[in-house]
Amino acid sequence: MTITAAPRFDLVIRGGTVVRADRSLRADVGVRDGRISALEAAIPVEAAGRVIDAHGLLVLPGVIDVHTHTRIATDDEPDRFFQDTRAAAFGGTTTLLAFDNPGTGISEGVAGSALAAAREWLDRTRGDAAIDVGLSAVLTAQQTDPAAELAALVDLGVASGKCFLVYDFGVDEARLAELLRASRAAGMLLQVHCEDRAMLDKGIAEQLAAGEDGPRGHARSRPPACEATGTARAIALAATADAPAYLVHVSSRAAVAAITRARAAGQPVFGETCPHYLVLDASRYERPRTDAMAAIISPPLRSLDDQAAMWDALVAGDLDLVATDHVPDRLDREKRDEGQPFPVVSNGAPGVETLLAVTWGAAPAGRMTPERMVDVLATTPARLFGMPTKGAIEVGRDADLVVFDPAARRTIRQADLHHASDFTPYEGLEVTGAIREVVAGGRSVVRDGMYLGTRGDGRYVARSLG
Ligand SMILES: [Zn+2]
């Protein structure tokens, strides 16, 4: 009787170059029980249950998208949350953090409590995700006492929360200051959408009075100064509270300058930008109205100078990471063109499936090393948002991996995407790099453009900054 030893590994990725934030190395990656269990120069094929041949390819950690407004399932649209998490997998994102702000499907009944909203979100997404998901709580003006709920949110693994300084659910400065103090005590990272409400209200009124009620008016109503003023204010309040602050979707040179000044003074301020600020610009608002409406996002697309500043800041480390601000709006629903003025057009655009493709693939030649790419797309997101088992290819971490061909070229087209939206702002964009295979939790979920996973594969990621 012959006894065959079980393979040492469930999966081995052989022959590739493993990219880490600190350095790249030629290594085979051994995976067992969903974790990375070996990084060795040469793992024999007999040791593997299955082998992925990665000769000539890169092995990247799965991308972590910390900024999405994915919408949870409803009776009318039961598949939209699953669909966007699956789309993320197609794009090489193996973990995403979602928000529970109004508009993401959270019920009116929990509008008064951040904790009740978070519990509802956890309930209604359980077993629905294709990849691992976590929650960042949105903290609003309508909630009765969100500062008192932060500790309980952290206990649920919701280690980050977001405030808006504009919109009807945005908070005033007194509440922001209180939340900053409370976030420090609770061990929560506070994320802030920074625009100055008074400047914005004035800007909107001016544009409408001038007859600029279309997409161009939207961009002009919230110029870089509006963002920079909100950014400086949030930074000042964070300094007073002695709390870290994380600034979402930084889009302008002026806002980066405010962040850089604070950091030079030793303040723990973190900054994120988004793919659309890296590759799109305000000329989009000069296009025919329906096309331009698709780009109504906030902050708006900026000048080419601001775009260059985003790359400079990412390269220099003045911005920490890239995330999508994904909103699954559709041109025939939320963004349908009925001639309405810009203040009532839904804000947001999809991006959950194109984070790696756009950020990697459209980077100016030679500016971002593969190591820095991995840092801003996976390693730093995992570190800042409390996910120590994710974000890097190291023994013991989750086997969330992307086998990536850096030499391939592709053109981004809505027809090839899988997200819940009906358009992509990157239609026709030519990028370098293509995904060959995506492994999440040790299992192949996408291979050569085919989805191999199962609804519910994704788990809830309870996060802790401790
Ligand atoms: Zn957002």
C-alpha cells in the first residue's frame, strides 16, 4: 500500500516577481489554508495542490479600496452589492471598505444613530460579498449623538468613520471638533470630506445667477480654494483635538499644500487621492452635456496642473494612498439628463473595477515604481485602516494575490466591465498592464477574465487600529 503525502501547499504561484512596498524579489508563493505560508526561491511542483505559472509576471498583493459607496441589496436591486464586489475582484481588488451614508440603501429608520446604521449594514451585507469587505461609518448631522457611539462602533470592527463638511448630512465645525476628540479616545480614524460650505453655497449661487447651470457650473462652484479652505479648517480642528485626520479624495495642489504643511509640523494628517484626479481633468466639463454630466463628482475634476500635483504628491509620499470614491450611479437612472441644474444632479462616478488598471496603467512613464504602486494600493491602506493580515505578500498574511502582466496593453471599455453602473469615466483609456489571475483568501476568484468565485466568499473584516 502506497501512502501519498498531502501536498504542503493548496496553491503555489511559481516563477513570478513578488512586489512588496519595500522591495521586489524573485520568489515562489506557497499558500495554505487561505494564508501565505511560504516565500521560497523554488517550491517543487509536487508540493502544490495547484500551480499558477507566473514566469515573466508580477505577483502583487490584492488591492485594498478604502473608499467606496457601494449600495446594499434591496428587493428591487438584490444583486447590486454582490455585483460591485465581484467587479472589484475582476479589477484585482480583494478587499473594499464601504460607507453607509444615505443613498447606499441604508434605511431611513436608522438615520438617528451611527451604530444602528452600522448594525443594519452588517446585517444586510452578510453572506453577499464576493471579496472581503469592511465598513466605515458615516457620521452625520442627523444622528443624535454619534460621538457617544464611536467606542461601540470600534467594538464592531468599524475602526474608521467619515464626516462631510458639505451636503445636507454634513456636520458643522462644532460636531467635527467633538468627533475628532472622540475618535482619538475610541481608537477610530476620522475621515473628512473637506470643502468649505459657505464658499460652496456662494459659488453655487453665483454660477446659477450667471446662467451656468450645467456641468461647467458645477466645477466652477467648487474651485480648489473651496477644497483648500475646508482642508485647512479640518487640519486645524484635528490639531486642537490632538487627533489624527484622514482627508479623503484630495484633488488640488492647494489642498496638498495644506496637508504637506501640517505634516512638516509633525501633525498626523493622511491624504488620499482617486484615479479620476490622476488621469481626468476639467476639460471633461466642456463636452456635450450628457457626457459632461457623467463627470459630476465632488470635488470636481481639476486642471492639468492639479493632476500633475497629485502624481508628484504620491511619488513624494505627501499623499498616502489611492482609493476610488466609487459611486455606482447610472446614466439612465441617477444621472439621467433631464436638463436639470447641476445642484440636483447626483454626485459620483463608478471606479470599483478600474482602480488598479487606471492607477498602474496610466501612470506617467517612470514616475511610480512597482513598489510604490503596491504601497499606495495595498500596503498603506491595510496599515492605516487596521488590517494587519492584509496588504502585503508576507508569510502569515491572507493569500490575497494578483498575478499581473505589466507588459500587456488594454483599452478600458464599459462593455468589458462588470460593475453595477452603466458607464465608466475611463471609456477608451489605453493602459498598460493586465490581470491574469486573482486569488482571494487562497482561492482563485478570477482567471483570464472568468469569475470562479461564489457569492458569499467574501468575509466581513473586523478592523482595529490597536
Ligand atoms: Zn466618497
